[in-house]
Amino acid sequence: MAMKKTHDAVYAGEKYNDREGNEKARYINVGSLMARDDGSMTLKLESLPIGFNGWINFYEPKPKDGEQPQRAGRPQRQAGGEMKDDDIPF
């Protein structure tokens, strides 16, 4: 049975204040959410943070170094890196 990674499993850890005083949370990647061929989902945990409160968030994976993000609704570049004028969405 093949599985495909669909989301990163992320824990919103300890809170901290940034330079402007805004409260933020540290996000820790703790594993992966995967889809099986039959449509069911499975969670592979790689770590469990200290102070874990039971909640894990799922986000689409970020592109790896050197990869371009695939965003819906944005025109794709043609081979050679050029875009045609009629590909511009405005």
C-alpha cells in the first residue's frame, strides 16, 4: 500500500514576544500526515515535544531549497523562463 505525504505535522510550542512585543509561537515540525491509496489518512510522528498539549496542526509542505512554490491561480512560466503578455492575470 503506497502512501503520499500531504501535510507537515506541526506543533505550536512555547510562546515568546518578538522585538515589537507581539506574542508569537514557535512552530516545531513533529512528523507527516500521509494519504493511503484507499483514501484513509495516517500520521507519522517523528518526535513529541516536551510540554505537548495534545494538539497538532497540519500545513501543506513548504518547498525544499531550490524548489519553486506551486500557487494556485498564478501563471506558470514557459520553458526558457519567459511569460507571454496574455499570461499576466491583470
